[in-house]
Amino acid sequence: MSLATLESVQKLQTALHAKAKESPEFRFYSLYDKIYRKDVLWTAWRRCLINGGAPGVDGQTFADIEEYGVTKWLAELMEELRTKSYRPQAVRRVYIPKPDGKQRPLGIPTIKDRVIETATLIVLEPLRLLRFHSTRRTDAVHCSTCERQSRAALGEALARRSGG
């Protein structure tokens, strides 16, 4: 099932992409406030809902959130992000059997963490795609390197933001 992105989110992504393309050396210093925009969080929530998945360590399911009220849940999440009181929760560890009899560890984040990760991706994706497409290398090694660099940059930004 495909999900149409809200027009306001598309405009945000287009503006970020255009600015990055127009000025490749430009440094985006204030993207954090874009992550907790209502439209961005709503789009992230819908993407996570469609993707499904098991609950994290808090045991909260999509059905629990819908019963509580998605709008209310997102408003509380937006306030946590705005006041910088949000802290990611531990990841639930499960093991998936491999064909050779061994087990592969799998980490399952909470739905709240997934929504925030997806919102962050919505904001950063237009910038990362531009950087990725502006390079001549398109092999799998380069792609995985870009992914690791993006995750590392996000981790550093969150650590600086929380004073750690």
C-alpha cells in the first residue's frame, strides 16, 4: 500500500532540496524544528502504521495508540520534541533463526521511536538524496556508506542536542 505525502510536507522537502541544490556548501543549522511539525509527524505516523511491526519494550501497539487517540498521542510527542524532553527508549531484542541453525539478533524500537526516526528521515532525505545523486559512484558499497554516515550524523546531532 502506497501513501501519498501531504502537500505541506512535499513543499518542505522541495524547499530543502532546492536550497541544497542551489547552494551545495550551505549548512542547515536548524532542521530540528522541522521534525516536530504536525504535518511531518502525521506523515511519519502513517508510514509507520502502514509498515506495521511488533511493539517495542514498552509493549505499546498501533491499536493502543489509536484507542488512546492518534491526534492526542502525536500532540504529546510533538511537545516532548519541542521541549527537548524526548529520550529514545531501549530496543527490544529478539532472535530470528537463520537457515544454518544460528540466530540473528533483531532490535525492535518502540513505535514512538519509529515515528521520530521516520520524521527525521522525511526532513533529511531531500538533502541526503541530493548528495547521493551528485556523486558519480552508485555501487552498493557507496550506498551503505551513505547510510552509515547519515546515521552517524544523526546520532552526533542528537547527542549534541541532549548535551551528551
